[in-house]
Amino acid sequence: VAAATAAAAEGRPFYALAKGFAVGVAALACALAQGRIVGTAVEGIARNPGASGQIFTPMLLGVAFVETLLIFTLFLSGINP
């Protein structure tokens, strides 16, 4: 496996660096977006505790959609062209 990886990376020296950069940018964007989603939802619940049931489900859906960004990036960075 190591020999195949070394042979594949020999022609593309910056390929691994680009994959790492892509995953890092996706992780940063994912963390910022999830923090904003949850923070805003908690603020909304603090202002109106009666609406917690109506805020919680869309918040979870939003976090799940944002998390797919990182999952797709990890998946696509593992595919060698």
C-alpha cells in the first residue's frame, strides 16, 4: 500500500497537500457554521422557551446538512484521479 501511494504521489508532489488543505478548509467552514447555527438556536430558545420544540428540529437538520460538507470532502479527498 505504501509503495502504491508513493508511486501515485511521485507524479503529483502537491496532491497530498491540496487534499489536506481542502479537508482543513471544509472542517473550518463546518465548525464555524455549526457554531453559528447552534448559537442562534440557543439564543432563540433563551428569548422564547416555549418555542424550543419548534427550533430544535430545524437546528438539527441544519447541523446535519452542514456536516455533510465535511463528509463529502473527506470522501472526495480519498478518491485518486
